[in-house]
Amino acid sequence: MTPRLPHQSRGLQLTLILCALVFIGFFLLLPLVAVFAEALAKGFGTYTAALVDPDALSAIELTLLVAAISVPLNVVFGLCAAWAIAKFDFRGKSVLCTLIDLPFSVSPVVAGLVYVLLFGAQGWFGPWLIDHGVRIIFAVPGIILATILVTFPFVARELIPLMEEQGRTDEEAALALGASGFRTFLRVTLPNIKWGLLYGVLLCNARAMGEFGAVSVVSGHLRGLTNTMPLHVEILYNEYNFAAAFAVASLLALLALVTLVLKTSLEWKFGYSHGSTR
Amino acid sequence: MISLHNISKSFGTFAALHDIDLTVRDGEFLALLGPSGSGKTTLLRIIAGLAFPDEGQVRFNGEDVTDLPVAERKVGFVFQQYALFRHMSVLDNVGFGLSVRPRAQRPAKARIRARARELLDLVQLDGLGDRYPAQLSGGQQQRVALARALAVEPQLLLLDEPFGALDAKVRKELRRWLRQLHEQMGLTSIFVTHDQEEALELADRVVVLDRGVIEQIGTPEEVYMAPRSGFVSGFVGDCNSLPVTVSGGRAEFDGQPLDVAVERLRDGPARLDFRPHDAAVSANGHGLPLHVSGVYRRGGCWRVEGAVNGSGQIIEIDLDADQPAPRLGSQIAFSITRARVFAEEGTQ
């Protein structure tokens, strides 16, 4: 009986694979090709011109700045949260877990609006901030805040299951051998989670650079000042400047591809190192 | 000398340990023996400083260390699954304890490596220093864990189920070797086990735990030959239990008086425990009848299984293997040569 089962399901297997391929081809591959085709439609000159345009450069710069600030902060936060959840028992642990997931389940627009409500001109702290000359909304700090909120689950989510699975005994062993808490973290915990951490950073970074909704709400779309790459793409597109819009978009697509390649190679390495050492 | 005073610990509503008093002498090899959930591992972790009691005191040489964390107690701890650092070579694992000392007390790198090599020699793993833990067998990993714990020169060595994950042959070898090491290094060692054979073979004294309470502390001989409770006699060594009735200082089984002295028990139902080797076939046919349902060789004896009387109570007795084995389905008569009678569970 049993040897027949794989035979019977082969047809089904092929159908499923074909379905997945067609789906991916239509919804992912085709748009990706379209982005690059459209970007290069008017020649390579136009393409590079769109990228070295001062507004485009400023958008790229801002995007890198936002990622450079929000990703490290979320790494620190993610490590703390994952450490607390995986290695200690405390009241309200499951509530904390759920809260970490909140940015995944809430619309990014809401995430942006929250900051407008808090720091906008009519917001709770807005008037006080304006009196003291601090601009958060329609300025870079707001963009960074919104990005942090949207991306903070990535690192924590990646680390929590990993650290829970690894348990506490390695740390206990290090402590029993006289190591301080910090040294235990550096020499035992960090090496145990490094691949997972890198994976989380990668996803966090991709989202930080590509975030549109939340950033759009708080940015104010000031050209050359508060435009990130995704916002810049939108502006160019709305101005019917398709070649330039797709040129900048192609950079984002490239980022996605690089992330994908790194992620896959990490997964390979990750899975591999797991298999060989466990 | 390590002493525990009135140690209690609960996890939520579950009382893991209740009012534990225990003194461990210097140089002693002590076993904490009990079934899972008896609190033995929790007790070991409290001694180590990996867990902290809700009540009570832990003292090392008279000094109160109850609130001292593990790093400051200077104990060697060997974990059940060894907890070797996967990403470090064997040599780095062994040298870890020395390499994390504060700078002022830290030996030079070369000195640490030399010391780690010495320890690997000691645990008979010379030449494997450059390997990674995943490349070693279970027995070898166990030795690395031991060498790593010994590197910080602890006075007290604590081992959590040290042989649990090993196959029978390796286990036997390692036991003997550990006992030697313990004596050679003049350590005080405490190990946790659920395997009574292991406890009896290795330990100077055995602490039998059940449901968070110490049932008995004694030498292996005392614990085996003079169990203080029904739990101890049932848990340590093979044991048969028969329901008996006590009347006038004598035990009766199924209306038949047995030649077993009963002390300190009121008349009424009780439980009689005897070991398989504390039974003999009676030549004259007098004694308890046993309907033989299974016979197999166990070393120099026949282990005979069967039901006693009509009670359906299955027991095991050992008979001399020089005699022919009883046939299956036959009935033999036996007498109990040595037994202990305990109050029924829950009554005293």
C-alpha cells in the first residue's frame, strides 16, 4: 500500500508546483522585470540622470540615515526583548509577546497617525515642542520614529523562538564557570544567535528602507528634505515622470534582490550550522 | 562541609522541596536519588546557586552562601546534556572558566591553554583539543564537561544525571572512572540520579527523595537492607509487595501467618516488602504457593515470576540456578526469609 502513495500524489505535486510557479511568475517576477524594463526604457543616460538628481540623492541619503538609526536601535531592543522573554519567567510575558507583534497587525498608516497625534501641531506634546523649537512631524525625527515603530518586531521575532529553543543551560554553564553576565552574553549567547540575529537585521533593514505608509503620514513630502526613496518614487510617478520613478524604484527592487540573496545564503548557512552542531 | 537548613522551594503552587536538612561531609561522594519530580535536581541547583530557596539556608563551611550567585560559589557543575559551547573548540571549552576571570586573576593565554591540555590529559582526551563538541561521542562530551568544570579548581563538584544520556557500557566505565577521579582529586561530589543501581554502586551515602521530602539518608547498604519507608524499599532495588494483615505483632497473608517480625505497627492492613533474593523454595511443600508464569536467567539465578495464591498478585523471586528451573505452569511453595512491613500508604 505505502509505495503507491507517492505515485498517486505525483500528479498533485506537479500541479501544486506549477500553480506556485505561475503565481510567483505573474505576481512577483513579471513586476520585477517591468520595473527594470521601464527604468531603462529611455536609455541608460536617462536612468543615471534620474539617480543623480539632487532630490533623488537627498532621498537616498535620508533613507540610508533612517535605516542607520532605526536598525541598530531595533537590534538593541530586539535583543533585550528576546533575552527577557526567552531566558526569564515573569508575569505578563505573553502580553509582551503580543505587543511586540502589534506593528505587524496594525496598518502602517495608523502607526504614522499615532505620531501625528502625539507630536503634531495639534497633538498632545505638539505645542510644547513647537515652543521649544523641536520639529518632529514633517521632519526627519518623525520619519525615524515611525520607521522604528513599524520595524521593531523583526529582530525580536527572529530571536525569541531561537533563544527559547536553545534554553538557558549554556548561559548557566558560563555563569557557573565564573563568567560575568556581560561576558556570558558576548562569548556564549551572541555566538549562539548570530545567524538568527543577522537574518533579523536583514529583514528589519529591508523594511526600514522600503517603508511607505507610516513614513508618508509623518514626512510632509518636502522635496530634498523629508523624502525617502519610496516617497520620492511616488512623487515622480504622480508627476508622470515614469522613467525617473522607475529608476529610483529599481534601486529599491535591487535592495530587495540583494536582501533575498543574502537571506537565502544565511538560511543555508543557518540551517547548515544547526544541523551540524545539534 | 556543606549544610542545608530547612530548605523549601515551590514553583507556583507546586512544592518542589519541603523542609530539607542535609549535611555533606568533606570528601564525600553523595547521591541524590529519586523519581522525576522528587525535587532532586532542584536541590542540586540550590546547592550550586543556580536556583534559590524560598526558605532556609545553604552553608559552605559554616558560611551562609544562600544568596550568593553561582559564579561566586566556586563549584563545578556538570549539566545533564553537558551544555558544551558548540562554537568553541574542546580546548577553549575547558579553558573557558580561566579565560573569563577578571583581568587581575586571569592567567596568560598560553598558561590557560597549557592548563586545559593538562585537564584533557586527566580526562583521557589528549589530542582531541582542536575538535568541536559535535565531533565527539557522548562519553567524550561528558568528559569534556567534567574537565571544564574542574578547570576552575572547585572544592565541590555537582553533577546532574551525569550518565543519563550514555549507553550502558560507556556508563559503567565512566562511573568507575569518575569514582577514581573523585578520590584522586580529593573532591566533595554530589550527583543526581534516578537510577538506584548507579547510586548504590557509586555513592558513599545516598539521599532518597520523594515529592520534595527526604525519605532516607544512609549508606547504600543501609538504604538497601534497612529501608525506612515503603517508598524507599520499593524504589531502591527490586522489590515485591504483598498486602498483609497485622494482628498481634505478626503479619498474615491470605489468612496464612508469615514468619516475619512486625514492629511499631497497629493491627490492621499493611504492606509487606521483600527482595526477590530473600525467598527460598520450601522442600516440604509448606509456604506460600506460587503459580509459575515466567522464568529467565538473571546472572547466577533463575528469576521466577508468578502469581501468589488466588490474589493475582504477581511477584518475582530468585532461585539458585544450580537447581533445574521450575517449569512454566507448575506450582511451587516458597517462604520469605527476610522482609519488612510498612503501614499502608497514607496511614501511619
